[in-house]
Amino acid sequence: MRSKVTICLVLMIITIVSLGCTFQPDGQQQDNSQINNMTDEGTEDLSDIEGIWMGNLTVPGGLQLRIVFNISTNPDGSINASMDSPDQGVSGIPVDTVSYKEGNLNLEVKSIGGSFEGVYKESSETIEGEWKQAGSAFPLILNRTEKIPEVQRPQNPVKPYPYTEEEVIYENKEAGIKLAGTLTLPQSEGPFPAVILITGSGQQNRDEEIFGHRPFLVLSDYLTRQGIAVLRVDDRGIGGSTGNFSQATTEDFAGDVLAGVEYLKNRTEINPDQIGLIGHSEGGLIAPMVAVKSPDIAFIVLMAAPGLTGEEILYMQSDLISRAEGVSNETIEQNRALMSRMFSVVKEEENNTIAEEKLREILRAELANPSEQEKANLGDSEAAIDAQVKELSSPWMRFFLTYDPKPTLMRVKCPVLAINGEKDLQVPPKENLHAIDEALRAGGNKDYSVKELPGLNHLFQTAKTGSPTEYARIEETISPTALETIGNWISEHTQEK
């Protein structure tokens, strides 16, 4: 019998960082006051469904996310509903349409392309059904609860801060876009050394928010308290920044960072000779690009940065995450073969229309005889295929698959700190740190340090297995060891000689 090879696994691995951005790409909270009223279509007892309903959604890779629906009724019989994803730190997502008729509850959340269809079970007081999104369907059983669970993120800083925080906007004139961010400045006398934080792959806000964690908020708070100014910025097209994220490549994002460097150079509080970059994951590809292009970069810190091509990393990532989740060797091999066929199309076929059709043919053939479980998971297979094809044929993926960071790293002459977590399953540490080390040495860089930090995952949390399924459940946002390693190294390289 054919082993289970699903499109869901491939969908899971096509980004390095933003595995968790299932519901709201920009990670921003919605205002509950914006939720519209919806009208009930039946004559049911609406008290059956009023209240707070929560269920655990298991998505590809075994990751579990808690889903919460808040349902209330108005005196005129209309229904209000909103959706929360506690593990992602997102609340108040508007539910656009609600219907409850003959025990069947239907909820549509247009902003994220999702919907829930379930049946109210009076005997158990549960609502049993399916969550559908991006062409896939996942079982979801909702249970009534008294309150929305709180996600503990103890490292999130609490105002008032012992430093200055300023909202800023500046232009990338070459791209014709505006970039919005937050600049934090120590309260001591400047000018200060400064760093720009560069997010990982996927649509990221200035805090690089994922599963309710705000790594860049925690990192910027730590560094600013150490006397270092920090600029963190929304990706283009996200939050307060303009531009089209979907058509951008890693090189385009490098241009956005260069605009940030120019902005900092014109701030009197900043020492223009001590501007550095900290890039996480894909941000670790971008930082060397900028350092090579700009003589103004004094140092760079690479956090879980790729040292190999995107294609090599995705194969390793798929293998490691699959093994951590107990996937069989046969299935792992079949998934790799499927990925290889699709990546070949992306690399070799320049015409996007032809490439997309070839990708659809490959995926349709793969899903020609799905098992019953695969049918249930996929739901609308054509919609799932379309979502996969869109990701694979995007400008970002075309660039990422073939870009080799080593030649650029060989040209980096400023000081470099490269760190990775020992348990990182997304950018495996040994292979990538080794490649970075070799490239810097071959290029003659005289001041660099490469460190593998024990027990840490891709987000630099203290982890048990390193699997992305742990990210949401770990309370720690960034290990103090990682924070100290970065802070001490930057201080050493910016102190007055």
C-alpha cells in the first residue's frame, strides 16, 4: 500500500520561521468593536451556542493550536462572533457570517480564508466539526469554557520602559515604499551604537511575532537596557509599512534594510560608525548582503542564519521535522522525491504560467488516489494545490531555492557573530554554522565567532526536541544565554577603545 505523502507536509516546510502564522499574517490584534452583526438563519435556541467555545486544532507536523470562538446574541436576534488564537497571541478576529440552524453551526472568517462547520451535540454540550482553510480540512471539537486561556509570555517587557521608545517612518526611495518601525534609545547620553533587527521569512511585524512570542521586542528591550539603540521594523506590506510583500525577494528586503541604515545615519542620537545588523533566519541571509553593499555596517550578528542554499536547507528541515514527529522513513523519502520534482520545475522553468501548470500536474498526480484520511485532511484538493503552487512559484521561493550565501559571506569584512541553537530543526546548526565558518575563513575575515548554543531551538528557546510543535507551548521567548551572548559580543565590539 502506498505510504501517506500529503501536500500538507510540503506546505509546512516552505518557510523557515513563520510556521505559526496560520491565522493572521501580520500578527496584529483586531479591535472587537469592528466585528459586524450577523443574523441567525434558524429558530433554534441560541443559548445552545452562546458563550466561549474552545478546541485544539492539530495542523501539519503535529502542531496543536487552541482555537476560541466567542459567540453572543443581541436583543434583535442577531449574533456576534469573534475568533481568538491564544497560542499565537491573536484575538478578536472578526467572524463575518454566522448561521445556526437545526443544530448546525457555520462560521466564516474571511480575513484568513477560514471557516468552521459543526454540529451541536446536546448530550455532551460540544460542537463537533471541521476547520477549513487553504483547501485543507481539520477535525475540530469545541467545548464550552468559562474564560479564554491566558498565554504566559513572562519575558515581554512591561511599560514604563527605562528608555525612550519612538514610532518612526522612513522611505525606501528606490522601491517607492514607506517603512514603519520602532526606535528605542537609551536614556544615557549619546550618541549610541545601534542595531537594526531583520526578521525571518514570512510576513513578519516589527516584533517578529509568532505564537504570542515577540522575540524582537524582548531582544530590543534587552539591548536597549545595555546602552544600544535598536530599530525594529514591519516587513514591507505588513503593519504600518507599505509595499507588496508577495512580490518581494530576499534582495528586495536587503534594500529595505539599507534604507534603515540611511535613516539611522541621520539621527543625531546614533553613532554612524557603530551601526550593526542582527538577522534571524532569513534575516541572516539579508545581513551579509547589506554588509557587502554598505561600508557603514560596523558588525553583523547572524541568528540561525542559512549557510547553504534554500533547497539544501528545505530537504534537511523536512527530514528532521518529520523524524521528530515520527514520520516513517518511506514517507520521508517519498516526500523528498516530491519536493525534488517540484523544486526542479521552479529552478528550470522561467515562464511562470508554464511552471505553475507543471507544478499542478505533479501535485494532481500525487493526489490521484488519496486515502480516506488524506481526503479528509485536504478537503478541496484543488484549493490546496493552488495554495501550494502559489507559494512555490513566488518570486521569493524562486530566489531562495538557489541563492548560495557563501560567496557573499566571503566578501564580509566587518566583525561577525554567528549563533545557532543545538536543537534547531529548521536551520540545522552543524551544517550551516560549518558553511558560515568556512566562508568567512576563506574570505579572510579576521574577526568572527561561530557558536552553537546547547539546548536551544530555532527561536532560541530552551527546548526538549527542537520541533516547531513546541514553540507555542514554551513560555520562554529567548533564552537568557542567547541574549547575553549577543549583548556581550556587541558591547565588546562597540566600546570605546
